Amino acid sequence: MHVAKLSLTDFRSWSQVDLDLEPGVTALVGPNGQGKTNLVEAVGYVATLGSHRVSSDAALVRAGAERAVVRLRAVRGDRQTLVELELNPGRANRAQVNRSPVRRARDVLGILRTVLFAPEDLALVKGDPDGRRRFLDELTVQMSPRMAGVLADQDRVLRQRGALLKSAGGARRGRGELDLRTLDVWDARLAEIGAQVLLQRIALVEELRPHVAHAYQQVSDGQGEAVLGYRSSLEESAAAGTDGPVGRPGPAGTTGVPHLGATVELLEAQLLEAMSRLRAKEIDRGVNLVGPHRDDLVLTLAGLPAKGYASHGESWSFALALRLGSFQLLTHGSSGTGPAEGYAGWEEGSEPVLVLDDVFAELDTRRRGRLAALVAGAEQVLLTAAVPEDVPEQLEGARIDVFGGQVSRVR
């Protein structure tokens, strides 16, 4: 899979740009602030409908413009697909595939797959759980595009149920009437959707674990063992209640969450039970305390939590391993032997486009060389660098200079 052409209109700093691309390595080189990252950000947006830099689409529209348009031609085998996305702040985005409108923008998901490395990835190890949850969910959607709708439904349910919990809390304090029948309906809906999300994440962590462990060994030269686990809000709810652990123990960091052999029905029942047990606390606090939105991807290095214990270099190696592991999983698909078999609904593997956004300037010489050697054979690598010297020798290929709102091919 590779990107053959990228065209932007009023996207970030670009009023208009057209970029022809080929398989292999392409380096976008130019001083900071010239729009290199904006170009690769647009590629990533087509794959995920999100940015690795900001959470709102409004920031992606050039200042003073009403909308932005991203056009991208993706090539997969002998098939070419043209994707066109229109970003409309405050209104629904629109999309076309091969010049034909699609009902929803998210219908383009799955046409292009990318794995993007960026300086922001360090937050996967050192940052808060929401970044790690987003990492899992974005990878889940690339593996199974239908999950985009499930995740959107979960967000809506959480907002509506959270508002109802706040209202119920006010009523309990004498500010209105307390009617919990509607809350029962939203409990059931959150449990139904949350079980699907939880099942996919459990499967994903199980499938991703060996890829990340192997990638960490390659990047770090065997310095420590990187282990993935999954911590669910079901564990916290069980600890807060009196009914003992929920489910049966799983791998490290997953106590209380069924891993192997988990079913949607089992997880749905556990989520409903946990919400019932914590209902008084949820109403008092006015927040959703149970569900995948409270979970975390657990990163362990040499038996210790990576966050707080790993050095800066080790944290970078772990972050790189997460992306390299994702690349391997997207390329090869499910192993067919883990918990994903039969129910995860994952699409067949295909090698994604690798995007390296100003990563090499952040790495020491050893990690820079190891990463370059590991990705050099990818079908397409798009990288950005401030100066040509930041491009490792193993990744020499096509070069496009980006300066003053213009792009020019050097080789």
C-alpha cells in the first residue's frame, strides 16, 4: 500500500499544494514552520479521521478559510482509490470515494492504513491513560473500521448518561425530582456498547503483545523486557464493592478482566453489575465511573511500570516499539490463534504507510540507526526532517524540499 498523490486546499498552512509520491522512502526536508508536518498530518487524517497533534478539526482549516479539502490517491496492489474529505468546522464533514459521495465521512476508514511516529508519541509512555486509550482505539479502527461507529456511539452514550447522572445528583440534593428509570436504560446501552469496545481492546492487546516485545528488543538491543497489559475499570469497581474480583485473572496488569475466551455477553453482564454496585457513587460525583473510557493500557518494563521508572531513552524505545508492533500487526493481521479469532472482525493484513514525523532528531545515534534499519524495507516511508543530515543513510531516497509555501523535488 502506498500514497500516489496528495492534494490539499486550505489545510493548515497550505492554501493549495499538490504532491506526487512514489513507493519507497520520501523525505520532506525544510526548516521548522514550513508545513512539512502539515503534509504528513493530512495523510494520517485520511487513515484515521483524526490528527496526532490536535483533537479538533477546526485547527486543521487554514485561518480565514471556511473549509479544508484533502484529496489522496491510495494504491493497494493493482487497485487505486481516490479519497476526498471536506472538513467543515461546526458542521458535518463530507467525503467522496472515487468521486462518489459516501453517507458518512467514516465510511472512508480502511481505504488507507498508516502508522505514524512523532515526538508526541513519548506521551504514550509518560502521559495520561487517555492517550494510551486513543492509541488502542485508533489501531482497533484500522484493524476493524466498523468500530469507528461503535466508538462514536460510546461517546454519545457517555455524554448523555453523564448529564443524567449530574441531574440525578442534583435531585438527590433537593434540586428536582429523582427518576432512575431512564438511567437504567442508559446503563444497559453503555454496557452493550462498552462490552464491544472492551472485547476489541482485549483482543488487540493480546495480539499486539508479542509484536511490541520483539520490537523493543530490536530497538533497545535487548535491554529489558517490554510487556503490555490491560487494566479495566471493572477491577476498580470490584475492589470498591464486596463481591470479590470480577471475572478471572489474566496476564500481568489484567486481574479481574476475562481475557482468553471472553464474550460480549459476559463483559456486558459484568459492566451492568459494576454500574449497579457503583450507582450511588456515580450519582454523588456526577460522572461515569465504569466503562472502557476509564481503562488503561499497562506498560511494564523489566517488571516495573514504564511510567515513572523508565529512563528517557527507554521510554522512547517503548514508544517506538508500540508503533513498530502496530506496523507488524497491521501488515500481518491476526495470528488466528489468539482471542481475536472468530469475533474481532479484523480485516486482512496489508502493509501500512509508515510516517516518521521529525522523529530522528529526537533519538540518540544508536536508536536512530536501529529504527532506520527496521523500517527501510517498508513499501512506503514518508519522513520529515529539518535538515538533510537528520535523514539516516539507510533511508536515503526521494527528497522534496519544503520552504516558503512551496514544494520542490530535489531527487
